[in-house]
Amino acid sequence: MPFPPFTARAVLLLASLLAGPARVWSADAMTQLPMSAKQISRAGIATAPAVAAPAGAATPVGNAVVLTGTVVAPADAVILAAAAASGVVQQVHSVSLQRVERGAALVTLFSPAWMETQREYVQLSTQSRLAADKLQRDESLFAEGVIARARVEESRAAAQLARLAADQRAQMLRAGGLGAAAIAALSAGAQPSPLLTVRAHSAGTLIELPVTVGQQLDAGMAVAKISRDGPLWVELQASAQQMSMLAVGDLLDVAQCGQLRVIALSPQVNSANQTAQVRARQLEPKACLKINAFVEARLVAPPARGGSLLVPAAALVRRGAANYVFVRNANGFQAVPVIPGAAAGDQLWVRGAIAPGAQLAVRGLVALKGAWTGLGEPAATQEKP
């Protein structure tokens, strides 16, 4: 005949070995469970010490907190290069993921609209110069009393409007990459060119260049995205258990490629794989991290964090939403609430009212939990000889 399955009655029987009638024990923050050495031995309870980390140490905490992710460009470091006028792509000078310097040519367009903008600037610049000359003559005639003030005011308004129109076209030319010397040359009689070259506005890595030769582009259309030089981001995926061990400010170690600092934890979970996103930033820019590269990062445990101690994972007891350990003292054991942290193999970091070297129950926890929940009373004073 097979034995019945293990039930709460078996726990009650084991707890009754500690003698005495049942009594309900409170689940206060720190509950004392009085036990004698003989009772502890009879229940098969074994202990192990809580260990303090060396002062100033900061080491990766085993394989339990290994996050994987992809290197990305920071959102505030991305610069967009756009076409100042419509045209057809005639030549592509760079490729994606290539490093470019400030002012480097990215794409050249054949753009009649760009040539028309230059022609308009030449025309408006000439009109502005003529209006300025007329204003100067009228001011001279007004000073001599030949013309009325109204005529001078009309000339002044016309000169101002002409100058504004010319300046507007000059701004469009500068946005398209023409320098002050090239704009001045147009005013001096240089011929407009239909070739528009889109250039990099900052040094960095070209992360996107989604154009091809022969493609028609509209004015203002994106030509390239450039990631400026500086610390990169790594977007990692973490399970629910790993998220509970992480906090903003934690350090992550990428093997032979420096450390990252956690800057954001996503409050949302990906429905496809039930993981949440963790964003970390490079502490020091290093060439070994490349945009779109796949990396593995291990959590670095800061031992000074709230006086954390390394304890055996078997010592942790969960009750409701709280976690406890049973700490040995002169009167038996005390249930002490703790906050678990990162795991390190078969051990984990915890914070709580535990002194370094304190002896924690790691075996025979069934008897302690039974007495704690009211299935037995390990009262040393009632122990029979």
C-alpha cells in the first residue's frame, strides 16, 4: 500500500516533537522562537554564517544576474541630416556604421530647385543692394529739403523688406551647406550649381543612410542619422526575478569592455517574452562597444549598499510578500525580515538586522516554520527530561 502524500499533518507531527500544546505565534517583524540545544539537535537544524563582503569590494555576482542586450546610440546624441531642396541622388559618399567627421560629404543630389534657390538669392541680393542705394540717396535729398519725409520712410521700408528677403534665401543656402565665401561669390557673379551636397553637421558614427543612387528626395526629407561621439547605451532584457535585483544606479560589467551604469528600468513587460527592458550607459567610452553589437553584462554587487551580507540561499524563508531568515541566539532562533538582492551561485545578498557572522538556519527549517505558524510550541521551559 503506497504511503499518503506529504501534508500539513506531517508538518504538525514534526513540530509536535518539540512538545507542548499548540499556540498561535504572531508574525511580527522579529519573532523569537525559544528552543534549547537538545530541541535544535532533535529537529535536525543546522546553521551557516552570514558573511560580510570585504570593504570596498565590488565584484560580479555569479551567473544568476546575467543580462543580454544590444548597444544603441543615446537618443540625445542622434543628429538628423536632411536635404535642403528636392532632387535626385547622384552619388552616395558614405555607408552606414561608418565614422564620419564634421563637414564630411554624405550624399550629392542633382537639384534644379537648389539652383533656383541660388538664382533667387542673387536676384534678391541685387534688389536689396539697389534698395539700400536708393534709401541713401533719398536720405541725402531729404537732408537738403528736396523731398518729403514720407518718401524717405517708403524707401526705408522697401530697403528693409528687400534685405529680409535676401537674408531668408541666404539662410536657406547656409542650411544646404554653402559657406559664407560661396554665398558672397554668388553675389559677385558666380554661376549657380544644381549639385547639392548634404554634409555631416557633427563628427560621429553614421547609423542610418537609407538612400540609393537615383532615388528622388523631397525638400526636408531625412538623408542620414549620425550618432555623436560619447558614451553609448546598452538596452538589456531582464526577467521578473532579475528586475527585483536591479535598481537605478547599479553597475553592470561587460567582460573586457568596462562597466555600465543602470539609468532606467522599464515599468512594462514585453508580452512576447515576459521580460522588461533595462537601459544602461557606458561609464567610459571604449571602442570595443559598437552600435548594434550584442553584449552580455553581469551585475556588479556593491557590498556597501545598506550593509548587505552574503547568506546561503537555503536560509531564505518566504511568508506572504515578505522574506525572513532564522537567526540563532541564546534563546533559540529569531525570525528576522530581510530584503533579498542579487544572487551569487547558491548564495545571495540580503539586507536586514543581521550582524556579520550571525548563524542562520539552513537545514531543518520545516520544524521552525511549523512552530512559527502555530503548529507546535518549541518552548524550552516545557521540555520534558
